[in-house]
Amino acid sequence: MSKDNQLLEELTSREYEHGWTSDIEMESAPKGLNEDIIRFISAKKNEPDWLLQWRLKAYRTWTTMAEPKWPNVTYPAINYQDIIYYAAPKQKAKPKSLEDVDPELLKTFEKLGISLTEQKRLTGVAVDAVLDSVSVATTFKEKLAELGIIFCSFSEAVREHPELVKKYLGSVVPMNDNYFAALNSAVFSDGSFCYIPKGVRCPMELSTYFRINAANTGQFERTLIVADEGSYVSYLEGCTAPQRDENQLHAAVVEIYAMKDAHVKYSTVQNWYPGDKEGKGGIYNFVTKRALCAGENSKVSWTQVETGSAITWKYPSCVLKGDNSSGEFYSVAVTNNYQQADTGTKMIHIGRNTKSRIVSKGISAGHSQNSYRGQVHVLKRAENARNFSQCDSLLMGNKCGAHTFPYIDVENNTARVEHEATTSKIGEDQIFYCLQRGIDEESAVALIVNGYAKEVLNQLPMEFAVEAQKLLALTLEGSVG
Amino acid sequence: MLSIKNLSAQIDGKQILNGINLEVKAGEVHAIMGPNGSGKSTLASVLAGREEFEVTGGEVEYLGKNLLELEPDERAREGVFLAFQYPVEIPGVSTINFMKTAVNQVREHRGQDPLDAVSFLGLMKEKMKLVEIDQSLLNRSLNEGFSGGEKKRNEIFQMAMLEPKLAILDETDSGLDIDALKIVANGVNKLRSKNNAIIVVTHYQRLLNYIVPDFVHVLYKGKIVKSGGKELALELEAKGYDWIKSEAEVV
Ligand SMILES: Nc1ncnc2c1ncn2[C@@H]1O[C@H](COP(=O)(O)OP(=O)(O)OP(=O)(O)O)[C@@H](O)[C@H]1O
Ligand SMILES: [Mg+2]
């Protein structure tokens, strides 16, 4: 309860608060996309040939694919030749420790409230910080290594653990999975890699923080998490971008591979720049996130709080292959002004006694459009599969829209699939009740909205829950009255 | 403390209050009675600042200020409290969390530091005792699934927490069983002081046995048509409203 109040007291800034840019010397590729650019990226990173070939194959596949048109979003055509696919902070040599990192860079992350100096605020959270195309620093590496946990940038993983990367890269999201996944596979520049060995419970939250800084640059990062038998890890992802008038493309891929008895919790607070009040600028966020519950009794939980981006296209999914495996999806998606979100999940039941749970809370304000799209697919051999889905929409004002597209596909008649949906408006009565107790209107909205989203927010680790509550309130400021 | 002069208000073009006059001094308890639909809740809403109601005439002075110019949340922070006839449900927000937000905003307005978790809990425990409310109720979502009586008791708990100068209780007695009525009335009496005033809207003399009013007013068709001491309530209980109605129609 004290965190709520802290939130309300901190409710002072009015606009997107991460809209500044840092002045960091950058090195980048020329605009546009072709095989030479891909070779350039691969060479910059000193990659082995197998990875270059993998990228090139993805690129060739991508050129044969078409951008998906089914999401309930509209935007002008993206010119893929007008984007810079690689940008990196210029550094004399690869930093060996934090002392070697450009102080401007460290300042950038300090400003975001992310301390990379380990003894500071985020004790108990290991951070991999990614600025534009490259990973800047990873904290707590040695401590984790004692337990055999690998947590590092993707590039480092390619160098130090090629056998793991080669084995699992694309094993959950194949390079030809969809248009944006193929694009990412061709040009991804960095991201995080994480491996938790057999039977190890990761003692701290692992976190990746993404920041787009350079202009005209796309961000294409890749995260790969491999949880070996009986392991546990809780993973956090946060993101921000400067305020710019043009749209920027972000097309990431996250793959989670969970073996027998493994449990992975993946939480995101997505706060990319959403564009201004008239809908100008903002990030196009086209992300593929998928988990494979490969082993028996494995479990993956996705929790997302989506407040940013001009357009969000994102369906964190679980493929429940192992018997008794389970998948969860908890989501709060807020849209305001001219934001558009088409987000949801897919739960694919393959194994026996597999379970899935979906809790989606949409909040729309301003002129925004907010769609939930969810698929529950129970395959033939998935005896006794269970799914429960709850999709709620909250409307603020009457110029916004909320839409639900549930697809249910059951091929085994022992399955039990339940779906509940509600749509409500934030009540004048509720707001007046708060006002009458001396609570001002902004705080009243924050209180009501956080109450509505509570079931999802409760899934977040404490550190993130506070940030998420603040974000919800900030996103909705000025949307009532 | 509160001075209402010739107050009129309407909603959707329908005139509901027709020139109300009422003087309330610190330390006093006023009871407002009157038939259904006579405008009691409307008066309470207008005083609390509900925007749906349009004030079409008259003035309200509260502690030297023009009350009608203050926003509803400012009125609350200045010490006006309304115990709602129909308390509102807020899913996912506990009474504790709700009160912590409210208490600290009121404190900030008074130039006081916010209460830390420990002092807040202390204050809460003290007030819980006053209205004999259980903490498990306060941990639940505000008013969601509360019984009628629990909602009313929760309103008085909030009143105790916020220590208002002017409290308006709109039918807080309806829905309470006999024991709860005594407890709630007892709580209200403990909150009575020479510095604050209470307006009790009720249909029943029974409540006034416990919260003894200094004045009783009868509201009819948006006007106070009769005022008296506490014996007026007894008379109404015995005779009903017809005699007042006919008196009022004659005038
Ligand atoms: N939103 C509204 N729209 C139209 N008429 C309204 C509205 N709110 C109240 N009224 C009308 O105003 C009149 C007074 O209502 P009010 O609730 O003030 O009565 P009351 O004296 O509190 O009655 P009760 O004893 O039943 O609580 C009623 O005729 C009611 O129907
Ligand atoms: Mg009433």
C-alpha cells in the first residue's frame, strides 16, 4: 500500500519522461537493407560463418514474405530501405569492466533510473543494458557464474558459448516464423542470452534494459533464455526511447526454452515512446515472443504491462509440448491519444494435462484502439487440456475503441476451455466517490485503473510493480474530465 | 460554520431544490427528514459538489468561504464529508489503500507530512475500534460484495479516519441491524465535538434516539417546510407527513 502512495506522490511530470536523447558518439551502417549490410553487421561482430549464413538465409526468406495485414492497426507503409540497421556507441576498446564504459553511456542509464554500478539501488537485480544495437554492460556476471548461470549479451554468447547458441537459436521462433521474426533473424544486432543450469534456482532477477537512442535507427534485438531441467529464473525487460517526430521500428524476438520441471517467469514493462498527442512519431513495436515448454511439468509465465509505442503488435505465446506443462499470460495494455495496440497470446496445447491461463486487461483512452487477440489451440493428443481466459476492457471517454478477437480451436473433446469477457467504462460515480474523500482527479483515475489491473500487476516483481503503476497513471493523465 | 441561503438546484432541467435556508453552527447536530424524493440526497450532493446538479440560485457559505466555488475534492480536503446513501464499489482497491491516499492528501492540504505506514496503521487500528469494524473487511476491495450494513459501517469508519468538520450522513441508518445501529451511532457520537457539525439525513426517529439532534428539519418538494427540536421527529413518527404536506400546500 505504501508503494501506491509513493506512486501518487510522484505523479508530477506530465509528458513522456524518457523523451531526451544522449549525445554519444555513434558508429553506424548506411541506411537500407541488402546482403552487404548483413555481412557488415556480422563482420562488425566478428561472427562465425554459420551465423552469417543463418542471417543470410533469414534475409532471403524475408524478401519472399509480405508484411502481415491482419492486425487491427493502421499505419503508413514502412520503407525498409530508409532505416539504419546498425548503430553502436563508439568505444575505443571493448570495455572489460564498468570503469571502461563511456561515462556518457553510464549517465544515460542512470537517467533512466537504471544503475549499472552494482552496489547501488538495484542490488538483487542483474542488468544487461542495451543501447541501440549493442549491449553496453552486464552486471553481476561473476556472481551468477559461480552458480553456472550464463547471463551476457547475445554477441558475447555467440563468442563464448557457440554450442548453446547454435543449438537453441531459432528452436522456438524459427527464422521464417513471420515477417518481423525473419527480419530480426537477418539483422539482429544484440540482445541478451541466459542459461540456467540443471536444478539451479537463479537467486536474483535478471533484467535487460533496452534503449533506442540514435535517430532513424531500427532496433532488432534478440533474447534467448534456456532453462535446463528443474531450474527457475525470473526475467525482466524494460524499454524506453527518445521523443522523435518520425516513427522508429522495433522488431525483437524473444525465445524461451524450458526443459523438464523448469519454471521461467518473464515480465515486461514496455514504455517505448508512444508519439505525441496528435499521433505524430512513436515506436512501431512488432515483437515475436514465444516459449516452448519442451519438458514435462515445465512452466512459463508471461506478464506484460504495455503502455508505450505508437503501434504494438505482440503475442507472447506458449507452446505446451511437455505433458503437464503450463503457460500463463497476464497483460495490461493501455492506449491513449492515437496509440494502437493489437496484443494477446497464443496457447498451443500439445502435451497431455497441459494447462493455460490468460488474464488480459485492456484500458483505452483518447482516440486509441486497443485489441485483444488470443488463440487457444488444443491439439488431438492433448488429453485433459485446460484453459481459462479472462479478457476485460476498460474504456475512458467515448472516442476510443476496445476489441476482442478470441480464437478457440479444440481437437480433443476432453479439453475444458473457459472464456470470460467484460467491457466497462470508468464510472463518474467512482471518481466522485474518490473526490469526496479529498483525492484529486488524477490520483482517483490512477487508483481506479490500478485496482482494475491489480491481478496482473500482482504478478510483477515488486521493483517493477511500482514502475508499472506509475506508468499506467502517467499514460492516462489528463484523459478524464 | 455552514450557512445556506435560498439554495436552488436542478438536474436535466428538472427543479429539485427550491430555495433552501439552513444555518448550522459548530457543535450542532441537525437532522433532515422528509418523504422519499423530497430532495434530501440532492441537497447532500450539491453540498458535496456533484457536478450533475446545476445550482440555479442561492449561496452557501462554509467556514467563511463560498462553498459553491470549490471543487469537490477541495471541499473534502476543507473538511466536508458525505457518507453516501449508496456507497460506490471500487474493484481491486482496498479500503486501507483508499484511505491512505485520502488521508495523506488531506494532510498535505493542511500542511502536514504524510503518515508513514506505521503511524497510518496506528490511526487505523484506533478508528477501527471506534466503529467495531474488522480489518479483514478493510483489506477487501472497497465496498465490493459488502453487505448493506457493512457498507454503511465502512462509511463511518472513513469519516472517523478523515475527521471532518462538517459531516453529512445520508441515511446511514438504513440497512443496519439494531446492534450495528447502536455501534454506528455510538461511533458518530464519539466524533461529535464543539468544533464540528453533523447533518443526519434519516427516515427514522430510532436513529435520533442515539444521535440526539439539536434541530430537526422537514424537507418537502425541495424546501424546508418545518423546523423544530428533537421532539419534532417524535411527532413525525407518530403522525407521518400528511399534516406537514397539507400545511405546506396551504402556504
Ligand atoms: N439524476 C437524476 N435525474 C433526474 N432526476 C433525479 C436525478 N437524481 C435525483 N432526481 C430526482 O430528484 C428528486 C429528489 O431525489 P433525492 O434523491 O434527492 O430524494 P431523497 O429525498 O433523498 O429521497 P429518498 O428518501 O428516497 O432517499 C427525485 O424526484 C429524484 O427522482
Ligand atoms: Mg436519499
